[in-house]
Amino acid sequence: MPLTSVFGGGTLSSSDGQRFPVKGKSTTARAMKKYFAGQGLSTYTHVSDQHTTFGTKVIIVTRREAHYMLD
């Protein structure tokens, strides 16, 4: 669509990790008292310069996000 070029060419992206608390059982949730009282997990999300999400990955909360970005 012609309007999408206003937001960018779609060649740049931004990546960020987010941490969420989890209630119940999960194979990827881990305890991390720095961010929440109980268990939680992290997601690593990639967003283009056109503000569209093109990738999300659930990662173990105790691991660094930088390793997943390089992956």
C-alpha cells in the first residue's frame, strides 16, 4: 500500500526483550526475584520500521537476550 512508505522502507528493525509474570505451570518459566515475586518468562520481539512485528520468541528468563538476537 502506498501509505506504508511513509513509515519507512521496511529495511530497518528494532528488537527488545520483555519479561512477564506467569501463574501456573510452564516449561520455560523461571523464578527471578529481581523482576517479579514468582515465576516469569521473557519474549524477544522484532519490529520493523513500519511498526509491524515479524518475529517473537519465548526465551528462558534467566538467560541474556543478546544471545537470542545473534541466533
